[in-house]
Amino acid sequence: MLLLNPKNITRFYPDEISRQIMLKTIAFFEGKGKRRIKEDDHKRIWYADFIDFQKNEEIFASLLTPAPYGEAGARWDTWRNCEFNEILGFYGLAYWYTWQVSILGLGPVWMSPNEALKRKAAQLLREGEVFAFGLSERQHGADIYSTEMTLTPQPDGTYLANGEKYYIGNGNVAPLVSTFGRFADTGEYVFFAADYRHRSYNLIKNVTDSQSYVANFELKDYPVTEGDILHRGQAAWDAALNTVNIGKYNLGWASIGICTHAIYEALQHAANRRLYGMAVTDFPHVRGMFTDAYARLVAMKLFALRAGDYMRAASPDDRRYLLYNPTVKMKVTTQGEEVINLLWDVIAAKGFEKDMYFEMAARDIRALPKLEGTVHVNIALILKFMANYFFMPGEYPPLPTRSEAINDDFLFNQGPAKGLGKIQFHDYNLAYGLYDLPNIRIFKEQIEILKTFLATATPDEAQQKDTDFLLTLGELFTLVVYGQLILENARLYEVDEDTIDQIFDFMVRDFSKYGLQLYGKPSTTSGQMEWCLKMIRKPAVDAARFNRVWLGSVLALKDAYEMKT
């Protein structure tokens, strides 16, 4: 089964250390139980128990220390980190968050030439510490062009850091905060290490009302030596962007974990509740919503897994991951919202009850599209690749599933964060040719209409600056990329054709939705509107296929998992 079930762990692990990490993490949360997890959430209890658990088991040290700096079994392995991401999201976003911001905080360290700080980070990981990424500021968000944190040179060759950082996860307990700023005299960018324990590190407040501590802190004449410098100049800028390239991918996995737990809980409730003399799951519209939620969730996981393969295969000559990563961030997280909305429409008021996991899921699923760059920012990035994707494909060898137990060296040696317009992609038609199914045929016709739209009704100069127009165009392009990797991975994971065709049922509908939205944009021309209307298609109706998916895959989950109280 593709979906995570803590009672039946079937995922392949390349080594026993990885398997034990996952089993012990699941046992920790199952031992804690749903009641305690919910009480801690409601009372905004700092998750010291989880941090102590990972410290005792050396879990972050194993998962987040690159092989040259860690002990036996330690490596940065995207394959197994995906699983850990998903497990943490499954039990609560707060637990995932402390892991996620540690990943971001470590990015500039592992990319740095400062070997002493790398060794320090490795030692801190062995001691069970967590980390922070000091990038955002109150007035500028993640607009790093405008950073106001400064390092002022001193006569003795040291520096004094001054400025505030805002929205910094783990900023209350991180002994190594990778902090972005500028040199006051040259304006040159810099990354340096700060420590929350220093007297010149002023912790102002938690800017959220949650278990997580999302810090606003100030450095006031904080002393910095050359030994504290991680990056200077262009390298600091590149480290900021390349770290986000690594970290934002994880947000899709948190959404997958949340939605997986939520679908088990919602199905169990609905299948065991009777209204008007019948089970709630006997109503046709309920079956439709559950089946749509299931298809979207399976698609989310297939895409995110496949995008991880491209991350692991990345090299200076193959940077396709720079399209697939923001698609995980933008598309998988927004699909997570769709899944929760569908489930909530079924369970209705039950979703508000304080004893339900779903109450947390409905709140937390909204956060993920809005972190590490908004959906809008990531669509703008994705659009940079559209011309090459459609009209100038490159040649690449077939890529297998990348599950081997190796360190992902390239992630911390990505090189300059530029040259996106030169990146080529393999021909998407290869994936769409793997199956001959009714809804895939319809979707391929929609793709060709979009491609013709771009070639013959090309957005003019004004439209190319019209963000409102471009965001909807980006949604259409993203669906093509999304479908491509879903199909590649469906073949690798031997997903049944009924499920694949059911996935493309919603893909056809979503493409039609965005085609209609583009039709209605103020700047869309009459010629473009004609092409938009041609994009609107009805998926192939197949009641027998739907029933096979409903009975064999969706309703079959109703008693598969329940978290003990």
C-alpha cells in the first residue's frame, strides 16, 4: 500500500538503521497517544519530550549529518528523510516544524567552506540540539535584497552584529542560528553563526500562538569573529536560495502526512455513522468526495516521491529538480488543502471536535502553502522553465527510483543560484505515452491546446508582466508537470490502472477550471479566449472503474488505522 500506515510499515529501507529510526519514531508517538498530543497542542506545550526522544536516539544526528561528518549510519539521504517528514506530519505539524527549521538552519553550514563550524554542527547534532535559519525580517519577510542585519568591522578584525530577525523557528533554543545579513561598510552579503545563549542575543517573543516557537530576536552589538563566518558575498546569496531549494521540498511531505492521518479518521467516522437508515458512506456524493480525496492524496505522494528521485540524481548537468521542487512546494501543499476540504465536507461538525486529529489537520494544512515562499512566488519561479519544457526538450537517460543508502552530496554543492533559463527537461510525452487510458487521452488533448495557445496566441509583453494572468497560466503549466511525474512513478510503483485513470479524472477537471479562469482574466484577448474554451473538457465517466477504486482502495481503509487515545 502506498499510503503510510503506522500499524503496517511496508516501505522499503536500504538499511536497518533507517528502518529502526522510523519504527522508534512511530512508537514514540503511538505511546504518547492522541489525547496527550491534543492536550499539548491545545495548551501550546513546547515539545521538549520529542526533542529529548530524538536526542536519546540520535535521530537528527543520523538523518541530518552528511556522511563525512557523522558516525556510522549518518548521511543526508533524501529518500529516508521523506519518510521521516511524512511520519512527523502524520502526528502533528509542530513536531515536523522543529525538524524542518533545523534542516534550513543546517543548509548554510553544510554548504560552507568553514570546516570548524561544520564539525561544530556535527557535534551539536550528536548532543541532540536543533538549529535555526535567520533569514526573514519583520519589514521584508524573505526579501533578502532588503536585509537590515549588519556586521560592522571593528579595529581588532572582529565584527559587531546588529539587527532583528523575525519568524525564525527554533530561535529560542538553537545554539547555531545561520544568520543572513550584510557587511555595514561594503554592503556585501554574509551568513554567520549566532548562538541564542549569548547575552547579546535578545529573544523578543514568539510571534505565533502555537507549540512551535517562531522567534523574533535581536542581535545588539553581538560579537562575530572570522571563525563565525559561513559565507561572504555571492556565496552567501547562493547559500540562502540553495538552502530554500532543499528545505521547501519538505513542506509537501508534511501535507502528505497530515492528509493521510485525516483520511483514516474521516473514513472511520463516516463508515460507522448512520443517517436516514444508511451508512454515511452509502451516499453517492460522499463516495465521490472520499474517492476524489484519495486520488488526490495518492497523486501527491507519487509526485513528491518522484521529485525526490530528481533531487538525488541532480548534478551540474542535470538541474531538473529546480522545476520539480517548487512544484512540490506549490502543488502538493495546495492539493493537501483540497483533500482536507473534501474530507471536511463529509464529516462536517465532527471536524471541529477537540478530541479529533482532524481539528489540527484542518488548521495546520493551511500553513504549508504559505511557508518557504508563497504559492505565488513558486509559480513565478516555475514559469521560468515553461518555454524549455514545452519547446526545447533535452536528452537524459531513464531515471530509476533512487532509494540507495548514499549521501546526497550535490545538495550542498549546488553552485551559483542562476542560469535557470538554460535548464532543459526530458520530453514529457514519454511519460504520457506510458498508458492508454480514457482520462489520460483527454488530458493529453488539453496539453496540446495549451501548447498551441502558447505558440499561436503567445502572451504579449503586457501580459508577461501581469501577475494575475501569469499565475493562472502557471497553474495550467504546473498540471502538465504534475501529471508527468505522477505517471513516471505510477509505472515504477506498479499502481493499478483504475487508480491512475481516477487521478486523471480530477486532473481533467482541474485543467478545465484553470482554463475557465484564464478565459475570464481582464487582459485575456479574444483569440486567447477561444483557446481557453477548448481547454474545458469533461472527464471520461466510468461507473465501474469508480466503484472498483471506491470499494477496493478507498472504503478498504475504513478500519486500517486508528490512533489510540
